[in-house]
Amino acid sequence: MLFDLRSRRRKGAVKVIYASLALIMVVGLVGLGIGTGNSGGLLNAGGNGGSGNGNSTNDAQVTKALAAVRAHPTAANWANLMTVRYSAAGSSNDYNSTTGVYTAGGKTQLRGTVSAWQGYLRASAGKPTLNNSIIAARAYQALGQWADESVAWNYAAQAAPASERLNPDYCLALSSYAAKETTKGDLAATAALALTAKAQRLTQKSTLKSARTSPTTAQSDLATYC
């Protein structure tokens, strides 16, 4: 583990940091226009069914999930579509676990994942769960969409209980640096360091400092830690 997630002594110390971070995130979300568009556009963005070269089980699950969303576009159905698309993207036919490379079909499923995420955000009134936010963040990461990934990590940080907030804040900092959003990254980094155990703080501060000055380093760290 990178961090001691059991420590709760620093909750009071970072209240002001979190308030500032939340304000910047809200402004960022409005600017990005998350949740816009119609259901048809979101559904069509990832294709109408399977990846084209995935296995029949994954394709059947995606087709079933798409039908459920079309019939009843509830938050639960959008979340299920997002989950099955992400799972299909990571199947052995669409993802090489050795090289970390997705096929064209895998990338189609990833695009479908983030499209479903936006439908889920709208249906859940902008209150996603921690797990769904993490899925979205990792899908955006695989697509190299760092700014969108940082938005998803912010949702994860807001949804996480105090004992689990450290890693989302850390990944929020890295993804912000990867997207060259330094101010946002600095706020998240400060919040993450405030929650980091003292024995690990210098190491993590050094890692974040390197990521701050090199988006490529930040992207590499994301693949390792997030």
C-alpha cells in the first residue's frame, strides 16, 4: 500500500483545503459541461452492442444492459451499463495485460463506459458512488483523457469516507498534473499530503513534485498507483 488509510487524525487539518478544492471542482465541472447531451447520443457514442471481437458472453451482457437503459434510464441501469462495458474492455480479446494495450474494440468499450458514466451522473443527480467514480476515472485514464479523469477522481474523493479519501485525492492530484491543471493538482496534493502518514510524507511529496513539473511522469504514476 502507498498510504496509511487508517489514520483519521488529520481530518480537521484539511477542512479548509477540501472546501477550496470542492469550489474549484464545481467550477470545473460546469465548464466541462458534464451530463449534457441526450440519452440517444450517450448510448450511440459507444456503439450499439459488443466490441466486434469480444467474447459472446461480454457482448450479450452489453446488449442486455443497453436494452435496459433504453427501456428505463435509471441510475442503476446506467451504472450497470458502465460496469459491463468496462469489464468487456478488459477482456482477454480486447486488452493485453502484459503490454497494457487495448484493441480498437476495447477502446470502443471504454468510450461506451465513459458515455454511460455521463448518463449515470445525470440520473444520479451528480452524486455517484465511490466505486462507479473509480471505474469512470480508470476508463478515462485508459483513453488518455486526463482532465476528465481528474473530474472523476474528484467525484471519488467526495464520495469516499474519511478513511478512504487519501488515494482518490492522490490520484486527483496526479491526473490534474497530467492534464496540466496545476492549481487543481496543487490543492489535491496538499489534501493528500495532509492525510499521509508522517513517515511516508517526504516520499510522496517528492513523487508529487516530480509529477507537477512533468505531465508524462504524472501519467506514468497514474498507471502505477491509480
